[in-house]
Amino acid sequence: MSPAIRARIARAVPTVCLIVGVAMVLDFVIDILLLDNRPAYAPLTTLVMSTIIAAPLAYWVGSQNIRLEEMHADLKASLDAKQGAIEEAQAALAKYREVDRLYRLLGDNLTDHVALWSPQGERLYSSPSIERITGYTLEEFMALPPQALVSDADFKWVQGIIQKLTPGGAPVSADYESLCKDGTRIWVESTYSMLGDGSGILLVTSRDITERKRLELDIAKALEMAEAASAAKSDFLANMTHELRTPLTAIIGFAEVLRRSRNLNKTATRQIGHILDASNTLLSVVNDVLDFSRLEAGGLELDPAPFDPAAMASSCAGLVAERAEAKGLEIHVRTARGVKPMDLDGPRLSQVLLNFLSNAVKFTPHGSITVALRQTIEGHEAVLRGEVIDTGIGIAPEHRENIFDRFSQADAAVSRRFGGTGLGLAISRRIIERMDGRIGVDSVEGQGSTFWFEVRGPLAELPTQEAQETSPLAADADVRLLLVEDNAVNRELICTMLEPFGVAVETANDGVAGVEAMRQGQYDLVLMDVQMPVMDGLTATREIRAWEGARGASTPIIAMTANVLPEQVANCLAAGMDDHLGKPISPSKLLEAVARWAGRSHAA
């Protein structure tokens, strides 16, 4: 501002004060300060105010005859009061502008899109991030109608969501496809909520979730492939075990029949024993693969029942005694005094103990093997510890950590020398872990190993077994049996096993023939294969049950099949069968089943 202009303003201010009043001039200056504090006005404001306050001349104003110098003190006091209000207003305005700047900075840098909508469906605000998400500039997006970027179906769906919102209520999210400026489609996740101030304004936050949707699709596809692979594995295992068990039934069965024959010399008896040993070894491999598959899938169910741990130890030792004696090994069973029956899955514990014993026999070239059993009783429960101690080759320290892993042996040389699948100990560990127990090994290389397990369970009383259910089939049993089996060799085997006991066996080679035989004759018992041509055993059983149901009859039907997976056994029982015998079938189990179920048929 030039000196000449400043001088003119200074001369004019007193006159203006006289004409319009000092208060009006002062209010004008204050309004400038309050409404627009731009730097360009600062010199003018300062000059006017200083002139009003510092004017030394005395003027008479109108008829009041008030000297300006006498007004000086009043004006200054009034100005000081307004100056405080000015400073407060300036501070509030500065704070508002700073908050506004921060909010705009936040909105400009959001990765998600934020929008406000009026109750009438008009866009009140949209964050600039819409351009990064859709490619539309903020101005272009604000000009678009609400339904421009989504399908009609999605728009109606979202409108339905919005209509259900309440002020201050819980937000609701929705995923849908949105159109971009370049014509591509993206997946958007929007969250809708209504402000709780009663304005009816809708707050919408949206984000691009295309990558997440792609990952979800990839995961779904991977899961589908995994499920398909699992199903394929299950089908393969089912078919593989069926195809292996079916011929093993004939091999083991006829070998058992021949071994019991009195017409064989020692050499033939020994050779048949070799056939049985080899066949049972193959069967144990098949069982190991099945068991491990069930354990990995979490499908192995425990079946706790009262059992005698001492009898288990003696039985397991007896099963490996012949192999141990063939190598010149001594077998000892050391059961602590006072070991009581427990309520646990005895067959599974026997499986663990047998795995320990089989390894001990395999890896002990000379010396002895000891089965040790002891029990720590705690109230109505007990902790059972089983040990198998051998004087074998031992395990090197670096191999002890992974000895219970699947397909694991001490090293490749051990596998080549001693054979085995490496599944036995892995299965044992999974079984003990399922029982919430502990399993481990202590070993000194070159001196031997001690494999052990500990499990906790309730004490139990052994049930008394009914003589009828445990007695063998009498030699003169009056039993009429229908055998439904498509394999001719297996039909001959079953007939051979039952012939010495006077069981009258009639055969049918498929399900259709079996159903027809049931309609034409009377039988005490049916042995039913499952996988057969023309009609399978499950369908045949259902038809027999339907036919019998109309007549109030129910003949015992026993599944005699190589299908031994848990779900396959369940399918047999669901179809109406009463029991299940898995192939290969031992003569003793067959005779026990025939005696048990035929006896019930006679009693009925």
C-alpha cells in the first residue's frame, strides 16, 4: 500500500466515523477479521483500527457534544472485548480448516472407496479412490446412475439389503461383480450402514476383492482335486484289497485245510507251512496299507471293551514264537503281578505289541526277546505299560527321531536286508496317539532296543462268555446253508471247510440266483459275497429282506467279502446283513460264525 493511499485513508477515517458512527466502522473491521482473514486485507484493517483508536482531535458528534478523545477509552475497551472473540473465532476456524484438510487427505488416499448417499438415492460424497478401482474419474463416476456398473439382479439384491438397514444398526456386507471403465469386470465387497443421526444418510465402503475371489476359486479347485484324489485313492485301496484278498482266501484257506490233513508227510506239511507264512505276510502288508490309510484320514475308530492285558501279551508272544524259534531266539513273557483287566481297544493294542515283536524278531540275529507288562493303578483307572526288549542290532541315535515316521526304516541298507514296508511303527504310533498315550524307543546300537507304550484307561471286569456263542460247530450239525459267491474256487473252499461238520451247503453264483434260491428253499443261514456280477450282494440282501418282511421271516445273512473298509462293513449292515466276515476267512472264524448264527436261527 503506497504512502499516499495510507495518508488519504488516515484523513478519511475520522470523517467516516462522524458520518456513519464509530461502531459501524468498528463492526466492519471486525467482520473482515471474522469472515475473511486474507493477508491482503491486513494493512487496511490495521490502519483503520489504529486511526480510530489513536485520533487525538476532538470532534463533536451530532447534538451529543461527545468529544472523540473522551470516546477513546470506551472504544478501546469495546475493541479489546471483540478482539478476544476474534481470536477465538480465528482459532476455531483454523482448527476446522485443519480437520477438513485431514479428512480430505484421508479420503484422497483411501484404498477403499467411501461414499455417502442421501435417502433419495443421490450421491453426496465419493472418495477419489473410485478411479483406482474402476478407472472412472471422480467427476465421471458422480455423473453415473447408481445401477450403471452392476447387473439388474445384483442391483435389486443390494437394494433389498439397503431397505432392511436401520439407523445405527449393524452393517451388512455383499459381494458382487462391478463393471470397470475399460469393460472388464471385478469383484467388489461393499459394506452398507445407515448413520445413526437420524439423517437417513447411507454410508457405503467398497473394496476390490478380485484377487481374493481368484484365490478362493483356486482353493476350491484344489480342494475339489484333493477330494477327487482322495476318492480315487479310496477306490484304489478298496479295489486293490478286494483283488488281493480274493485269491488270498483260496491260498490261505486251502493251505489251512491241507495242513490239517493226516495224509501229508513232514516235508509236505513244512512246505504248506511256508505257503501259509508267505500268504499271511502278504496279508499283513495289505492290512498295514489299509490301516495307515484309515489313520491318515482319521477314519480309524477305537472300540474299547474289557480285555485281559496279560492274556494279550501271552497271545502276541505265541504268534511270533515259531518265527523266533526258527532263528534260535528265546521268547520270554514277563507280566507284573496283579495286572488287572482294562476297558481299552484290546485288538489295537495287540496290533501295536505284534508290530514291536515282529520288528524284534526281524532285527535280532541272536539272543532273546522279552515281552514285559506292568500296570500302575490310580483309583478306578490304570496306566498300562508294555515293552518289547530285544538283543538285536539296535538303532543309531540319528535314526531314532524318525523311526516312527511312515515308510521309515533306519536306512536303505536295513530295508534291503530285512524288508518290510516301514508302516508298522507309524501305525503303532498313530494308534497309541489316538488313545492319548505315549510311545517311544530306547536303544543302544549293537546291543538292542526297547520299544514301549503307555496308555491310560479304566479298570474293567471281564464278561462271562456264553457257551453257545463260543462252542465250535458240532460234527453232526443240522444246518442248511446258502452260499452266494461268484468265485468258483472260493465256493469249493467254503464247502470243503464245512463238509466235515455235516453242514448242507447249496450255492448260487450271483445275487439274482441267491434271491431265487431263498424264495424256493429254506435255509438256516446265508453267506453272501458282495461284489458279484448280475446283482451284487447288497442289492440281493435288500430284496431278500423285503421278500421275508412280507412273510414275517428273517434268515441270518453274513457278509463274506473282501470289502473290509469300515464304510464297506457299514454298508453291509445297513443293507440288512447281520454280520461280516472279511476275506481271507480262517476256518475257526467261519465255524464260529456258522455255529453262532445258525444256532440263533434254530432257536427262533
